[in-house]
Amino acid sequence: MFLLCSLGALHPPITGDVWSADLGAWRLATSGTPWVDGVSPDQLPAWPGVDDVDSDALWTVINPDNGHRVVARSPGAILAGVPAYAIAGWFDTDRSGRFSDVPGSLSASALVALTAALLLLAASRLVPGPVALACTAALAAGTPLWSIAGNDLWPHTVGVLGIAGMAAAAARERWWLAGILGGVALVGRLHLAVVVAVLGVGVALARRQPGIAVRIAVGSLPFVLLSSVWGHWLYGSWSPTAGYAASSLSAWPASRSWPERAADVAGILISPGVGVLVWTPCLLVLLPFLRGAWREAPDWVRALAVGGAVYLLIQVYLNPFQGGTGFWGYRLPLETLCACFPLLALAAARLGRRGRTAAAVLVGLQVGLLAIGVLFGAASTDGDGDGSAWRYNLALDALRENPPAFLVILGIGAGVAYLADRWTGSGPAGSGRHPA
């Protein structure tokens, strides 16, 4: 998985979100300080619109206590890249001190590979090994977990890692560890705390064991405190959300009516541009089997899925659906997809022969489509905030640009998936309990 994700390092990111996180990690690793106002323009790569660290294209703010400029991103997104940038500094033999996005991209690749491994460990406790492996492969290579979280350092990269860790720990009933890994998730996005809380409270209520919720809370709360310390150091505020523009987070929800909020949720699910069901149609095959999967799911699987759903509603409330730029696929629902993964694996295990083949072909198409974006560095650069995700689809743009190559790549993906399904004979639904 690491090698697959590392293909993204072939192309630089085209969004200030990622450049900013990489810049913050590089600065910490190479200078030991978060302040970026000491960075020379000569150290920055050639990137349109960015001549120096004061550029509006970068996410930076001024610390009011000392007047230094600093990157404004979540602590997890910055800290995740520090080890790779430190290692890269050892090989900077000419002491050029130039900033590159490559260590950040490779960091994301490694973290998503670890995420996939943790989800495989969790799923293997629920379904037969071949089912768990097939489902994990589908999630890792057939969703934007590859093209976004594993491609560049987004907050999602850290969020999905923490959620996967919570799932693996919960599957083994290691609740302290589940809390600690939940803390990792919330330094990626603070409101992932709701997933941690729902997991702890949900399992505690189901088993009538309040100690489970206490252990998860004790494991995760130190990460909130550390985020507060981080906020005070970098931004002069004890708020754990100081890395983001709090005014925007409060202004956006206040500006939305309830019909607009409902449309935001619909945009996440079905918009042509970034809809989950548009980019991940294999989920449609699983929908009829979710009810049965829910009945047989352990309490932690249900709690994690509910927490993921609640998180998505909060995420859309705080960050209204706008389509977005700088990525290939969808990004806001990635954490929810990972939180629901154990439940989806149980649903996949109930597929029959025809359902399994249909799911395999759809996953193959998804892998081919995502490969186009990763291999060619394709991403949306148009229409952030104007609702254009309801009017266009990046895949159709790619099809119009080069129809033969587009169809060949998708055909290879679907064909390989179909042949693999026929060859294994016991793919993601090896139980064969259902003929559909």
C-alpha cells in the first residue's frame, strides 16, 4: 500500500492546504522552530501564486504574542510530516535548505499504509481472512483514501489513522489503547472527538460497564490538552482549535438555512463532482445487506459507525459543502467511511456470487479512476465555493480530454478485478449465504 500511495509523490500538490502543512513540518524539522517568517523565497519551490510565506495562498497567521508568522493547520497534519523532513535533512549534503513537498507526501503514504493494516486487523476479527483482505484492499485502493489521505498531508491522513487504530483496539477490547488512538484522530480534526465519545459511551451503555467510557476518555483527553498547549505556543491562544480560523467556523453555520444544510448533506452523498456514491458505487451493492450486518455487528462496530455518521453531520455543519479544489475524489467523508468500514465488511461478507462479482467490477472501475488522478496529478482547480460540484464531474473532464486512455485504464481496472474474483472464487463474500 505504501508503494501504491507513494506514486502521488510524483506530482506536487496544487492546494495551499497541503503546501502549508508540509511547510510547517519542514520548518519544525529543519530549524526546530515553527516560525516561517525566516524562510527565504529562494527556499520555496516554484508554485504559482506563492512568492514568499506571506502569500495568501498559504494558510498562515501572525502570533500576537511575538509577531512571528506561523502555519495555521491542525497539529496532527503538521507533526505527521516532521520525522520524514528530519530524515530528508540528513541527506541534504549540499546544505541547500530548500523546501520540498516529497517528504510530506511520503509521510502520508506511510500513514495510510498503516491505516490499512490496522483496519485489516480489525476486520479479521469480524469476517473470514479473505473477506477482510479484499475489503481492506477495496477501501485502500478503491476510494480517495489513496488519492487524498495517502497522497498528501491532509488532516484526514491523521484522522483516518486514529479511527483505524480505535477499530483495531476495540476489536481486541483494549479500551485504553482505543482512547489513545482516538486522541491521535482528534489532533487531525478536533471534532473527531465525537467519534471517540460515541464509541466510549455506546459500548459502555451496551455492556453496562461505565469503566470502558472512563478508560477511553482518560486515553484521549491528554491529546486535547496537548492541542491547547500547541495552540498557545504557535498562535497565542489556549484554544485547541487555534490552528483554524474560528471566525469562519462560526460564521459558516450561521449563514446556512436548514434547506441549505440538507442540500449540503446531499452534496456529500450524490453530487456529480464529489458524491460518495458517485465515486464509490460499490457501496450501492452493500446497502441491501447493511440491515443484516447491523444485527450481527458487535457493539463497538455499531458505536463506531454511529460516531462516524454523527461526525459527518458535524463536519458538514461546520464546513458547508462547497465541492472544493486541490483533490481527486471526495475528502470530507473519508473519516466516516473508515469508521463505518467494520460494518461494511460485515455487509460484504453477506454478498452472494452475483453481488460479489458486481462489487469486484465496481471496485476495479474505482481503482482505475483513482489511478488516473494519482498518476497524472489530476485534481479540481475550479469552482471552490460556487456549487460547481453539482454541475460537473472530474472524471467526465478526463474522459473528454483523452477518451481512449481513460477507457483503457478503467477497463484494465475492471477486468483485473473481475478475473481476480473469478480466480479466487471466495472473494469478499466467501460464505455464500445469499444468492443475490
